[in-house]
Amino acid sequence: MRHFDLHCDTLSRCVKGKRSILQNEYDISVERGLIFDQWVQVFAAFIDDDHRGVKAYRHFLAQAEKLQQAFEESDKIVPYDKDNVREGVCNAILSVENGAALGGKLERIEEFARMGVRMLGLVWNGENELAGGVGSEIGLTGFGREAVKELERNRIIIDVSHLNRAGFWELCEVAERPFVATHSNCFEICPHLRNLDDLQIEEIIRRKGLIGINFFPLFINGESDASFQELRRHIRRIIALGGEDCLAVGSDFDGAAMPARLTAIEKIPDWHQNLLKHFEPELVEKITFGNAQRFFQENL
């Protein structure tokens, strides 16, 4: 069994709680995640909307250091290598959730790339120097447009989860490379602003991007809990729109409340088995690992 997860907030939670990524009681720990033949986990360095400038940048550095510390402490977590996904370990990717981490400085994009950042979400829910999130009405700023070009030049993948509709379509005017929505579901099934409407989904598909299915019940059905069946509805919708090769997993572990049947990393095999009851094994492999792995091989 293989598992590739485009988004979790475990890194920031461990920094805040002064816990180790290797061993903790959170949704994800390396120790509890070593149940897969191959496991790739994207760890997002989350920056809250009240962090700006130097404060935001330093908060990113603290989280990047936490991940580096785990690499140095254990051989069970290693930096992701697109050409060599190792077995029996956590293959870790560093991402940024909220471009406020740049502190308004374009030159930090190249620095982030050197530090191992492979994806960057332009915004969280509010506004920053680059754009506005779903709680804002502003689109891409001039600085944001320049940042998009610089991110692409440094082969840092742009993440549009949290970006509002205006920003999404303005990004499409600037972006030349595929982008992803690491943890967003279907608006037509669950009309939350954090979800993607059909036109956005079709655009990501057209650009050969990725859409990571989010486990947060509020984005699945608008309630406090959700079933596997309801989660499958979002998968079927994206497939119906032509997105079989764009589907991936974006759990949002440690960033949101989880369904009762998917409370933590050790519950993922139950979900895999449920998918196999309703979809062909080849499709399940694409969703849970193959699509994301192919995307990163082609775009990093």
C-alpha cells in the first residue's frame, strides 16, 4: 500500500506544542505512519494571517528547522527524492501555507527553494502582499504576479487552496506551469468558499495540475462528521469532469477536525480498503499515490 498526502499541518502544530514530528499524539507522527510500503508526506509550514513581515518569515524558519531536526535525529524520515521514493520511511516534502512567509521580499523565493520548499500556497484566508484568500475580495497584487513568475522560475509549485475566485483566475493569466489545489473539494457538492467550482476544477485538469481531496467534514458535507460515501461523491464529481489523472489526497491532518472514521494517519488503510470496494484498483492507486508522484516527477 502506498500513500502520498499533499497537505498536513503537523509541522506547525509540533512547533507550537514543542513536540517531535517523530513521536507525538497528533494526527500524524512518523512513528505511526510507517505502515505503508511507500509514504510521501507534504509538511506545510503554516503562517497565520496575523503574521506579516519579519515575524512571518521567522515563523517559517522555525518550522523549516523543526523538519530539518527530524532529518538529523532519525533515518525514518528523509527528504523526498522524486526519482527515488524510499520504502519503509517517511519521504518528506516541505511546503509553505501562506505567502506572507516571504515577508514581502521576492529574493526569499530563491532562498526557500534552496531550503527545500517545493510548494507554496499564495495565501491563507485573509490578505497578504501577494493576494487575497477566501475571506477577501482582492485578487493578485502586482507583487503577487511577480512572485508567481519567480516561484515558477525556481520550480516551486503554486498551491491555490485558500485563494479566492478572483485571485484564481488572475493567476491563470500569469501562470505558465501547472499548479495544484492541495486540499480542496467540490463546491457543487458542498458550497463552501474553500472548495473549487466546476470551472476551476476543469481549469486545473486542463493545465494537468492536481486536486487533493480534503478530509475536513465542513468541506465534505458542511457538517461536523462525514462518511466515506460522502467523501467518494467529491471523487466521482472530479472524475466526471475528466479529472481521473488529477485526483490526489490532501488530508489536512492536524489542520482541521477529522471524520470519526479518519481521525489519524493509522486510519488511512481503512479508507484505502473502502475505495477498493467502489473503484478499480488502478484508479485507487492513481488517487492515493500515482497521480501525485507523476506530477512531482514532471514538475519539480
